[in-house]
Amino acid sequence: MDQVGGIQSAAADLPTTAERRQALAHIVSLVYRVLVPASPVILALGFGLYVPAVLSLENIINIVQQTAFLFVLTCAQTIVLLTRGLDLSLGPSVSMISVASALTMTAVVGSDGSNGIIAALAGTASGLLIGLLVGLFNGIAVAWLRVNPFVTTLASMNICLGIGTSLSDGHPVFGIPEEFNVAGYRLHVLGIPMSVIYAVAVGIALHLLLQHTIVGRSFYVLGSNPRAAIVAGWPRRRLLALAYVLSALLTAVGALILTARAASGAPNLGGGLSLQTIAAAVIGGVSLTGGRGGLSSALIGSFFITILSNGMNLAEIGGYTQMLVMGAIVIFAVALDRVARVDV
């Protein structure tokens, strides 16, 4: 009997399955919190050992400029991810807004370019208006019609893709005014490119929204505990729709900046931006289950994706292989996030 009792006592001292999972989650959570902020630097140094050109001053400046474009769009994706949604229409929206704004500008600008400023303003206004309409479509479908965000944005993705391609017949739209190109891309203020300035402005606006407004904090609650928002009497549907509208407006801003860089309206400008922005947000620490993430997540993830793409290009890694690597990294980041959340 004493022997049996000793075995039972020893067995009781062994950690249970739940305790082992909790310990593993705690370890993964600590590693995740340390590695995520440092991941862009670690990645750059890793590529630098293989391709020294990655760490050259010229390439670092290029990385910062490229990150600025992706960061603006990742901020847009982050807003809807916080509410436990996502926006698959982001990339095609960029393409459609680019084409539509370019067509507006070419229609307004004179043959001698005398109406350049007016044309640039008209193109900007049309781009923002289209972004607003896309956001309203997605927001109403998700919030009031209760259509799954994946299905809603998948539908709007195809609609935007069809409209953008139809408007341009699949060809780039040239002839945008010089003023738009200068103000959106070529101009430097105190040596700082306009793309970086726009990205900083968007980052500050997003930080103020998420950390210093009731609307921003409500996005976190909608993602982490939707029932609590209902019990608290918050206008859940309006807040959810607002998230998609704000996201689409930021997408429009990013599309206009990219259009200025390309100096044309391109029907394929959005390319794989939907996946890239989701990947950047998740890698940076935004949870696909909502309620976690923010400005730092979008910034870290954007740098990581840009450095990864830049490094693979300089290492002459094929495009299909890059897609494979991108997908694998997203799955790995999501898996780590799921394990780490057990510790929360």
C-alpha cells in the first residue's frame, strides 16, 4: 500500500497536460515578444552576410522608401484585422483607384498642362471618393447584412478588379499632370521623400485613433470580445462599418501615392498587396482573431516584408519561390500567435 501511495504521490507531482501547454505558451510568448521587434534587423543582417549590397546605404534608403508605401496600406489592413475581419479587396481597390483617378486627371488637365493643379486635386478627390464607396460597400455588407468578411471582401475584390480592368482595357493610363507626380512622390522636404512624410502622417493619425479615441479602443473590444460591446450598448454595427470605411480611405491614400510614384494609372498596381498587407500585419503582431496589434505591428511587419522581398530580389531568388516563402512565413507567424495566445 505504501508503494502504491508513493507512486500516486509522484504522479500527482508531475505537470498536467494543461500545465505543460501553459508553460510552452509562456515560453513561445516571451520569444515572440522579443523576436518580433528585432526580426527586421535580424533578417537584414542575415541577407547582408549573403548579399553585402543589402546593407549598403543606397539600398537602406530604398528599403525605407519602399516600406513607406507598404506601411500605409498595412495600416489600412490593421484596422479591419483588429475587429476580427480582413480585407481581401485591398489590392484590387488600389488598382481601381489608381486607374479611376488617373482617368479623372487626364480628363481635366489641359492639352498644354495648364490645369495641372486642378486636375491633381480632382484626381485625389475622385480616388478618396471611390475609396469611401468601397468602404461603405464592405462595411454595410459585414455590419448590417452580416455577410462574412472573407466572402464580402472576396466579392468586392472581384468587383474592383473588373471595374479597374474595364476602365483601362487592361492598359496603363498615362498623361497624369506633373504636379501630381511631384507632390505625391518626387518632392523632398528637408531631404525627406514625400512618401516617407505621408507614411509618418498616417502613422501618427493611426496611433491617435487607436490609443486616444473611444472609436479606436472600441475596435479592440469588437475584435477581442464582441459580446462585451453589445452588453455595453455600443453601436456595434456602426463601429464595424466605420472600421471598413476608414480602412478603405487609407487604402485610397496608399493608392494615390503609388499612382504618383508610377506616374500612371496601372490596372495591376495592386498586385499581391492584399496578401502582403495581411502578412505584414500578422508578422508584426496583429492577431487574426482580433483585438491585438497596432501601429508598431504595422511598422515592424512592413519593414520585415520589404526587407524580405528586397533581399530575395538581390539574391536573385525566383518570383515563385518568393511566393512560397511568403506563404510559409505567414503560416508560421499565425501558428506562433495561436500558441502564444494560450498564455494570455
